[in-house]
Amino acid sequence: MSAVAAGSVEPLDAGMRESLSASCGPDAPVELQALAARVREGRTSWEAVWERPPPALVGRVLADVARRWAPSGTVGA
């Protein structure tokens, strides 16, 4: 059984880290802005997020990667 199937989430790889970091600007979804604020306030660190990312965050990053890399017209159709 994989770590994801067992209920835990595997660490994010470098590509997902880049996508997440790039997604935290002023146009980012509220959830990502809130996470970035927690990092700025010292309540968590990006390293902690990389090692144990919230499942919803992983889904959002994967959706972002799919939109960026899929041939046009194939994602969300």
C-alpha cells in the first residue's frame, strides 16, 4: 500500500515546489495566500509544507500542473 493510500501524503518533489511557490502571489487562491501568511508569520515553514503537504494543497498543485502542461482544450473539458 502506498503512503498516499494509507492516508499520509508523500513529500512534494522539486517541480511541485516550484509550482506551489509560483502560485502564492496576489492572484493565488485564498487557501494558498493563507498558507503563505502562516509561513511569513513563523507559524509553519515551507520545509514543513514540503514534507507533509495538506492533501487539498497537493490536489490544487496537481491541477495547476495539469493545466500548464496539458494540450490546450483537454483539461476541464
